[in-house]
Amino acid sequence: MIRVEAVDAAEDRSEIAREIMRGLPEWFGIADATAHYVAAVSELPTWAAWTDSGAPAGFVSLKTQGPRAAEVFAMGVRRELHRRGVGSALLAAAEEHAVRCGAEYLQVKTLGPSRPSRGYEATRRFYVARGFVPLEELDGLWEHDNPCLMLVKRLRHGIEIHPVTGLPEVHEGDDLAALIVERAGIENGDVLVVAQKVVSKAECRVVRLADVEPTQRARELSGDRDPRQTEVMLRETARVVRSRPPLLIAETRHGFVCASAGVDASNAPGPETVVLLPVDPDASARRLRDRVAELTGRTVAVVVTDSFGRAWRQGTTDVAIGLAGLAPLHNLHGERDLVGYELHATTIAVADEVAGAAELVMGKLNRIPAAVVRGLPHRGDGTALELVMPAERDLFR
């Protein structure tokens, strides 16, 4: 697993750059040019990628080019770690910094295609695959016989939501993270949103109604619903909040208050089956996050979602029931608005907002159970249980 961190000390920046460049003579084989790079990197914002053993895997340095543009000044990855996602992770860190600083464009210069070079051909492919556009090959900018190709990328400002399409039907024991990674271009900082239904299927949270014998209470609460289904709901219930057969509002063992205790027959794996909530949705999210990191080397947040109704509001919306790598709440207490008013009771349910936004591209009938939210400036960590109203503050308990 690779981690990417900013390098603060000037001498560390130079040493890391020198070590990486030394192993890449095809790209950094001109002694004077390499010495220039090493000296300049010491004064520039620089990020290093590290292996689990603590060895530097690569580096990237960023240079400001006016108020609207930044430049990838120097970048290198150890030869044995090429095509392992290290360069992508480094570039993502540099892009995030450039966006925070207000840059709208990111540029990079590399050897132009008019001079054949297998190594630089791979370099050009790397940048083009990550959204850079070749603009112009410039003769004379560098020394003779070194044509310079200028590539530019427009940086993202705002949030993008990408559906993960093409996922097969998920069954017990499937590697859900691997199925998603195969179909989604995961980047550092993404938020991976996954519908509870596929998580539950992979974790064998499916019940065959043929195996259920309903109790008398289940029969009384069922109305025109199959009493076996009501029995499954009661088994998942810690407290019945309200009932009007066949409607059942329950508090689950997780602490969620929702219809039917989260038990659902829609999109179940077959007739006469229902799907339950995961035993521990936060743990499910953590496992997915760790597996994505293992497969890609990239750090993401994961939100497991389900559809909930809201008191006093028509319709349902997706909310977060499992969480990893994302602070679920943003507390604005003490902040001031544009006219100077100090906020005292404003807390934003960030994780629920992410869940609802992702549902717009997932949908209930589209068979798209996952989405990638990109560009969200998220920080922190936490659990979905933090979103549950504490009993002492619940005015309707």
C-alpha cells in the first residue's frame, strides 16, 4: 500500500528527488539538468509516495505559473513501481493543492514526439490518460534536439458524480470492492457510495421466507402483507416506534429508525426472499475502503446508503448507514455568516448529503448500486451512528 504525504523540509525534498532521479537515467540522465531539478525542488511544494517499508516510491513538485496556472515541475517514480498507481496518486495530491490555491489549469512539459523515445512515449501516454491535452511542440525552448511538448489540463472546480455501471448481480462471498474497482476509475480523495442492498447480498444478509414461521404478533401487524416478512422485520427490531398495519416503523438494533426495520424485498436475489441491513454497516464500509486501498493504492472514503423516509416530508431519500474515511457531520458552531451573525446550532449532515446526491445517478430501477463522488473537499473520519439522534435530544421518543 502506498501513502502520499507532503514533504516539508527543503533538504528532504532534494534528497528524495535525487534518489528517485538517480534510478531513472532515461529521463534524468543529463547531469546539469538533474542538478538544476534537485536544487529547484527544495524550494517547491513537493509530495512523496512511501512504501510500507518506509522507502520513497516517487515524488512530484509543483510550480506556480501565475494566478491561474500551476506546473508539474518534476516528477518521478521508482522503475519497479511503474504502473502501480503511484504516479496517479502523486498527481492527484498535486492537483488537489493546485485547486486549493485557485489554479484553473495544470501544465506539464515533456519531450515531444518528434524525437523517438520509448520512455517519453510512456510519459506522454500517462499524462494524456489523466486528462492532459497536448497543445504544442516547441523547438528551441530546450537545447537542440530536445523538442518540448506542452500539455495542459483544466482543473476541476466543483463536485462530479459518476455512476459505476456494468456491475453484475452480486452474490454471497463476492469481492464487491474488486467488482467496483474493475469498472470505476478510482482516484485519491474520491468518495465511493455503495447501496446497502449489494453490500448485504455479498455479506449473506438474505432470508428465504420459506424458512420463516410467523408469530402471532407478526400476523397481527401484517395487514395485507405476508406475515413471514413482518416476522423478519420484528427479528431485526429493537423497538417498534409506530405501526398501522401493514406499515411498521421500527428502531433497528443499529439505532436507525426506519420503515420495515430496513427489511426489503425489492431487488432481492430471488422470489420469496428479503434482504436485511448489514450487521455492522460501518464495519462494511471500512472493509470496502481497506480493500480498495489494497487493490489500487488509493485512499477513498466509503458511504453505504439506504433509502429512508422523513417525518413530515413526502418521499424517500438515500442516507448514510455505514461510513469510513469521512466525517459525517460538519459543525458550524461559532462560525459567522456574511453579515457577521454567529451560528450556534447549525450542523450539516455531510454524509447524508453525499448519499442523497449519489442516488441521483444510481436510482432504484437502474441497477446501478454504486457511484463515485469526486471533488468533495472532505476530511476526518467517523461512523454513521453519529448521525443517529441521541435519545436525550429526541423530542418524539
